[in-house]
Amino acid sequence: MQKMNKLFLDIGNSFIKYSTVINGEYTVYDSILLDDLLFNGLDFFGIPNFPDIVYFSTVANPDKVDALKLLIQNEWQVIPIQLTAQKSCCGLTSGYENFNQLGDDRWFAMQGAIGIYNVPTVVVDAGTALTVDAIVDGQHLGGLIVPGMNTMRQSLATNTADLFDVCRSDMRPDNNEMLLLGTDTSSAILGGTLYMAAAFINQVIYDLNNQVGIQFKVIMTGGESEQLCRLLDFEYDYIPDLVLQGMVNVEESVKNS
């Protein structure tokens, strides 16, 4: 029986993360800008074979997602299949009363986590939004959402005079060391938002450990995680393709059920 070539897309507001499963072998690729892909066409993916099937999850602008779906249909003659959050699936039960309100990226990040770890887990996804979700014995306990670091910076840049370029600044100085205190407005905002986000994560995990009475395994994912990780008080695993792994796990589990 011929195995199918599958493409999995995690479509964010700015970037697409993607992976393939070709002849049963999982490969993850560097993320690319959604706008670049729409402009350059599907060859920009740089994958070795046209996929037989395309799965996607998204939190992106619907118009851009529709444009990408149309591009895939026209160039590859494949209709993309959207994977979404469920009330219960593949060993995970949503903690939301209305499971449709749970972001698909959070759902599949948790699916990726339970596919790797069989222990109480906190999944921290640091992107446009900074989200924290806790899982115990396959039950999603719930989560928290705050603005991501770049979102906070853009808010300041939009609402404060002379700060428009701050959100475009590089977080890391040339020597790759982050000073505690900023020496100009830009570095003060960049460092301040970094410490704010890290303090939020540290406090939530500390409170969870004490409230639930167990030590949670901490998993970091999302584009802003690498900046945050060095300020965390807890041991963690950084898994940048956690959402994609969750999508693959769900697709394989449903297919084999």
C-alpha cells in the first residue's frame, strides 16, 4: 500500500510553521512569512514532493488563509483540510465549557505535549498572545491569555508619541547579553516587556504548583520563547514545533481509530 505524502501547516498571524510526513518520516522546516509565501508561490515551501494531502490549523486573518487555500487548490489540486479544537479527542479533554472558544493553536500545542509527556504539564505558547495552559491526566484545567511581548510593544508604539520604531528594534544587543536596565527608551521598553512576560509565567507556574499540589512539567513553544527562557525560574523543554506535532498526532490517531 502506497503511503501518502502529507503537509501540515500551522498558520499564524505573520508566520507559517510547517512540516511534512513523507513515507512515514516526519520533517519540520524553518518557518516562513505568510506574505512571502503568498507572493512567491508554493515553491517557496521548498519541500521535495507535492503533497497528496494538506492539513492546516490557523489563527490568521481569514482573507489570507482563503488566499493560501486557493493557491494550494490551483497549484497542487489539493483541497486543504482544517483541523480544529474539539471537546475531547485523542486522550485530551478541553477545560472550556464552549470548546469552540479555545484557540486551535492552544489545542494542538496541548495535543503535542500529551503525545510526548505522561505527566502534569504546563504549555506556554509565546507569540502574538502569551498563553498558559495546564493539563493533568488528559484533562485541560484551563488557561490564561495576556498580550505577547511584541503586542505590548506595538501598543506602546501606537499610543505613545515618538515610539513607532520600538516594535521594530532588535531585542538582543550585539553582544547577545541583556542588560537589566535600559539606557534609552527603546531598550527600556524592550527589557521591560521581557521581564513582565517572564514574571507572569514564573508566578503562574509557582501558583499552579502550590494550588494543585504537584510539580508541573513546563513546555515552552512559540516565536518569542527563546527570549523568555533565560529568565524562567523553572526547568523547561523548548519545542518550537509543538503545534505541528500535535496536529500529526491527532491526524494519525483519528486515522487509526
